[in-house]
Amino acid sequence: MKLPKEFTNGFLIFLGIGIYFLLMNVLGLANLFYLRTLNVFFIFYGVNKTMRMNLNEGETNFVSNAVSAMATSVVGVAMSVFGLLIYSYARGGDAYVKTLSETFMFGGNPSVPTYCICLLFEGVAWNNKYVAD
């Protein structure tokens, strides 16, 4: 059984982001905000790979390619957030997330689920502003 390319490339996004953040943690660079934002390149890579695969298969329909690209990014982001959920509880739960929120964008004292849900919504947010608007 062959997995859909959206799932396969979404899994590559998850692996890339996971390894990147673990490496940043090991090197002591996890507190640098600007390095955290570079995870978007893993999403670009996975989505671009899906799009190239679609074009190689002869799929040129804009709507189906857009759905395929969105599915790839949603799979990658959802798996990454789920991985963060597990990792956060392994590192101390809410106490660990509190250290993340000090150097990231959250205020207050978010719990692990709140932090992960916010990241999920941020990760799958769709920009509705187009050049043609």
C-alpha cells in the first residue's frame, strides 16, 4: 500500500521540524526566537515537493494542487504540534511550556494543550489576502 504524497511529504515536514528543534535544544539555541521562525522552510520544502510531484504526474489543475498543498502543510503542522505535545509532557508539562512562552509569543501561563492548540491554529492559518484583491 502506497501512502498519499500529501501524507509522505507532511511526514517529512514533521521530521525536519522535529530534528531541527531537537538540534537547537541540544546546541542551546532554543531560546533564540529568530531561529525558531526558520521552521517555515521545512513547510515550504514539503509543499514544494508535493507540487513538483503533482506536476510530474501531469496534474495542472490549480484547485486540486492548492488542496494538495494545503493537505501537505496541515499534515506536517498537525504532526509537529502533536510531537510537541508529547515532548512537552516528557520535559515537565506546563512548567516546560512556561519556559517556551517566555521566549515566544504567548503571555500569561498557558497550559500544554493551550499552547499546542494555539500553535496548531497559527500553523494552519490561511492568508486570505491575494494580490488580486
